[in-house]
Amino acid sequence: MKKSVVVSVVLFISLFTKGQNIIATKNVPGNFSFQNVTIYTDESADWLIQKAANLLQQDIEKVTGSKPAAVHSIGNSNTIVIGIANKSAAINELVKAKKISIDSLQGKWDAYQVQLINAKTLVITGADKRGVAYGIFELSKQIGVSPWNWWADVPVLQNKSVSIQKNAFLFSYPSVKYRGIFLNDEAPALSGWTKEKFGGFNHLFYEHVFELLLRLKGNYLWPAMWGSAFNDDDSLNPVLANKYGIVMGTSHHEPMMRAHDEWKRYGSGKWNYDVNSAKLDEFWKRGIQRNGNNESIVAIGMRGDGDEPMSEQSNIALLEKIVARQRSIIEEITGRKAEEVPQMWALYKEVQEYYDKGMRVQEDVTLLLCDDNWGNIRKLPKLTDKPRKGGYGIYYHFDYVGDPRNYKWLNTNQIERTWEQMHLAYEYGAKQVWIVNVGDLKPMEFPISFFLDYAWKPENIKAENLPAYTRNWAQQQFGKEYAASIANILTKYTQYNARRKPELLNDSTFSLLNYNEFQRVTDDYNRLLKQADDINKKMPAQYKDAYFQLVLHPVEACANLYSMYLAVAKNKYFAEQKNYAFANVMADSVAFYYSNDASISKYYNDTLAGGKWHHMMDQTHIGYTYWQQPDSNKMPQVMRFDVASNNVSAVKYTLPVATWQNGYAAFEAKRFTKAVGNNKIKWQVIPNAGRTGDGITPFPVTASAQTPGGNAPRLEYEITTNAAIDSITVSLYFSPTLNFHNDGLRYAVSIDNAAPQIINIHEGMNNKKWGSWVANNIIISNSKHALKKTGKHVVKYWMVDAGLVLQKVVVDFGGVKQSYLGPPENYKK
């Protein structure tokens, strides 16, 4: 076969290997058996190649019960040949003999290739050392070793007959160059755990983080920084990061590879360049000197001391001076041109204001665009913007400390929402860096997996693939039998938690009386808990610890929290009704649920996995009075009365419940009776993206603005009335989204043949409105209309701008009652 033909075959196969499984559970003729296998690496191979090969040895032993031999010469046994393309002697020999082609790897960052040549030779190669490691860990994952084997105690099931299918081939490379996580807001949980288990944030701890990142195909890390300093706390930290191929960075307010805490330790004078430039220059020089040739992205710019604005007004001239000086320091210390050293300027919080007012940095610097700390991207490049050599990145959040309230305790992130925002970012060209604040790392295992998988190849995960992604992830951790049920639990609990962060939840969040809302949402959570608990009872013993961490614990903890706050609401209601006996019953219930919350956390800390995760559930979450967390949990205040119980707990009691059958029409967004698109625009359902159902949005997200009317793109919803109505309100429920192009996002709405009303949801935007949007995780936009006749009507939702995700449509004829989630759907087919 000619070389050009080999290349075309490789490229053809690669198009059809998205998520391809190359593993067979039984060994058949022509397959590659893992029995009596050896693992070959060049004797002079890079440290990471040797380390990853060693981990593969351990992984194969966990699966087959037999540990492969590590060799530096190829014999007659089944052999896994591992090496970097163009650098490994063995790989070069295979290329020379035309056994493999590595043409598809040329010039590809972090690319890997896994190929079975014959029943005796499996080749894992990559464009660089990380690429090789990714290929190795992809093989480990496919034979049954989860990336979360250590971090979440996911067991490995033994199978002595596992093999690689005949003609197996994998080839892949990332679409986003730098893909990573930020360990942040890490006290008291992660900090307490690392101190107890490792003695602090040292190389013993970070080695586990580095391995996890590689197993998840990540390559970038912002280290823990609350009172710690990655490079200063342990000199082996940066050494090991470089060996593992992990690109190191620092957070948005830590320039020039220096941790914020290092200024406290070694700084002299004020953190103010106007009055202390010489000391700051020296401080930054030391950061670049210490970094040496370690692979990194240098943060440039400057914010105030302790994650604060640098000054009350945006001082563009000063910041431009600082950036110029920092780049000259980089050149002076490294001996390289500044544009040859990867750098990044984070447009975080007030820094974006500098950019919006005209400040620019050199084209080689990556502009790190940011969300609002609540998962809503603040700014994106326009399609007409000139491409930058340094490109654009995104800093995203799964955890946050700040207004309107901290959310640190449990996972509240829907992968569907993450997909929607990061898809938006990718389509608008933010592809250089994706990094996400993951707090303590645990318990964010599921969204971390998704974020890094999506960053690897956004093209491979479409909106309609999201349910399958969750199901496949569940199967990877727990096997096939319960995967679909576990996926449903993962989807539902994150949807419930995203409605309202647990730290924001209280006894008045949901309506106690209208639509029976508080009882319904609590019942939903408790039904989910029963489903999770039923699976737990059937789950084999070796899965119990992993299942508790990844599935059962968040459901149990939050169902208990909902039950507690519902009891608080009932306690207050019965007290107001002077039904003191029932008020006391509810007060006792609150005390029970509050105590149970502590018991659930104690089990996680003290009993789970033999105490392996002690301190990981130290985060307070009950008793907030403002944005900052309380020092300790505090039981909600209840009212008790000195009355005889008369066995009141056995007496049935009811609450008056408002009916919701009349007075409005409510539809989940996907319940349209007609969807109109055109040859450029279609309507895309995003499964489970809403607070109560799916979301729907016009695609592509880069589509140009449309003029509503005629046959323009729209969704239609039919309603029927038995009277003419002078004024009705159409309320449209949207996923929170920000004004990422500064022009505001618009839609239009009309009924029947009336002229569409164009509405800009960002008009009058202010901090108060933003706080409501993110706390409630919804934008509700209203318009007024008249119905001049009885009978059937058509409510039309018109696309004007792409980027809006519609969740729900409510037509209020005057009967809508106050509630958190809005009136329940009364759609009828």
C-alpha cells in the first residue's frame, strides 16, 4: 500500500471512531489478548511515557489479575508498543516497515493513535508525551478502569478474557488547546482533607490531581490558592507538574506565576504599582525565574489585593504600563521574545470594563473571557472580530464564593446548561483555553468529566446526545444494569439543585399554598431518593462507596434539606393559624431533619471508604444570612408552644391548596404546535435544560438577527378561550443569559395576526435584576396582549437574536398565583 493510501485510510477511519469501543469482553481469534502481555517503551523514553506505561501495567493487572512485564526490547509475546511519534525507535521502525502511518499525528497538539497491527502487536503513539498518555489512559478506560477509580472509589471488575478487537483503531486530538480545572474556595473541605491525608497541598496530593487530569484528557491546572502557594509550599510541585505534562497557570488575580499568598509571605509595601513598582517588578521577576522552562501560561495584568478591583475607577493607562513592564520582564528573564511565551489576560469582573473602554493587549496574548461566576458567559468575540494569534478562552464556574450567595457544598451544575454556554463559546471562537472553577474537586466529579470531555471534542457531543452521555458515564462507573436509572437520577438531582442553590434555599423559596408547590417539589426529591436508595440496596458491595459519593449522597442530603425547609414553612403556617399542636409537630420535624443533615455529612466524612474522605463534607450550608457562609450550620428558627399533643402526629391535617386548572395556559417550551425554520435556521431542543423540562433555542447560535413576521423563524402554541379578554400577559421563561455582545438579546411575541412585539431582555439590566436571575436561575419576560374574540388563538414566539433558550410559556388570563417555578403545565394534546 502506498503511503498516501495509508494516510487516507487513517483519516477515513478517524471520522468514524468517535467514542468507538475497541474492546471485546471475550478473546476470539484475531483479537489481542492481555494474557502474557508485555509493555514496551524505549529505554530513553520520557518520564511521562514510563509513568503512564507503569500505570497501564497496574490497570491491566486490576482487570485481568495478571501484571504485564515492562520491557525495552520486543520479543515474541503479545506486546503493547508505546512511544512518541518521530522520537521512539520502535515507532520509527514500524513506520519504516509500513506497519503503521503516523502522518495524521503530524502537527497535531496532544493527538494520540491506538492501532492493532496484528493479534500480537498493539501500538500506542502520540504527537507528544501527553498524546501518548491520553492513548494509554483511553485504553485503560475502555478495559474498565474509570478515571475516578481513586478519586471516587469506582471499582474495577476483573475479566481475564478481555481483549482488543481485530483491526482496532483509534485516533483523536483536542479541539480546545488548553483544558483544565481550578481548585478554589477550597476551605474548609479540601484544605482540611489534604492537611490530614498528605500534610497539605504538596506533591503527594498533586500527583493524584495530575493523574486524574490526564485520565480525563485535561492538560491545564490552576492550583489551590487560599493560604497556599503551589511553587513555594513544595518545591517538588512544579517539578512533578512538568514531568506529568500538566501546563500550570495561576488565577485571574495572580500575575507572573506568583501565588497571591506569596505577596503576604515575601512582599514589601503596598500591592499598588503606582507607589511600589520596584518591589512588584522584583516580585514578578522571581516568579518568572523560578518557573524556568516549565510549561505554563503566564497571567499578566493586575487586580487589587485579594481578588478586588485595582482602583475605584478603571485606570487603563496604569494597567497598560503594568502589562508592558511584565512583558519586558518575561523577555529579560527568559531570553525569549514575549510573543514566544504563552500569556493570558483574564477579563474577570471589573477587568472586562477596561477592555470595553478600549484597552488592548498584544495579539499573542490569550484573552480569557469569563462567566458571571454563575455559569453565564459575560462576553464573546464577534464573528467579525479579527482573529487573534493568542486566541480566546473561557473561565467558567461550578462553584463560587460571592454575591448573591456562596455555592460550595454540593454539585448544582446541569451538564445541559454547561453544554449550552460552552457550545456558544466554541461557536464564537473561544477555543484556546477552557478552565473551570471546581471548588474542592469533590463532589464535582460528574460535571468535571463532562467539561473535559466536551472540551476535547465539542463537535462530538450534540444537544441530542446529552442523555446518552449521562447514561454512558453512569455505565462507565457502575456497569450496564442500572445505568439508565442512575442517569435519570443524575439528570434529575442536578436539575432540582440548579433551580435554587441549596445555600439559597429557605422556608419561603417555594409557595406553600399555591399549586401545592413546596410539597410537590419536596415529594419529587423524596421520590428520587427512593429510586436512588432502591438501586443502592441492589448494588453489589464493591460499588457501594462510589455509588454513595456520585449518586446517593447528593440526593439524600438535598431531599433531607427540602424536607427540613418544608417543615419550617408548615411550622410557621400552623402557628399563624393558631394550630399550635401541628406547629409543634413541624418543629420536631425540623429538628429531626437538621440532625439528619449532620448525620449524612458525618457518614461521608467518617465512615465512607473507611474514612478516606474525612473533611470533604465540612462545608457549612444551613443558616446563611447574607452572601458569606456561616461559621457553622444553624438550625432554622421554629416556633414551639406549650400544648398537649393528644397524639397529634397520628392525626391527618391538610393545607388549603389553590387550584390551577383555570385562569392560565402553561406549556413547557417543547410543547409547540408548530415550529417554523428556514434553510439557515432550525429549532434545537436541549434536553433537561430547564428548571422543569427541556429548553429550546434557534440554531446555529451564530445565526444573524431575524426580522419577526411573515414566515420568519418562530414557535407557535395554540390556546383556546371562551371569552374575549382586553388584557392578558404572556410570560416567557428563559435560561439566564448575559449580554455577551453588548447589544442585548431580543425576541418577539405576538398572538394570531397581531404585529410582533420586539423585546430586549437586557433592557434596564442592573445588579439587582442580575442577582434575581442567577438566584432564581430564570429570566421571566412579560408582554401584554389583547384577545378580541373567543375560540382558538395562536401564541407566536419569534426568533430575533440567537442565544436565548426558552424553557416555558405561560399565558395569564388573570388566574396565575405567586410561585417560584410558575404555574404547573396544563397542556393538553
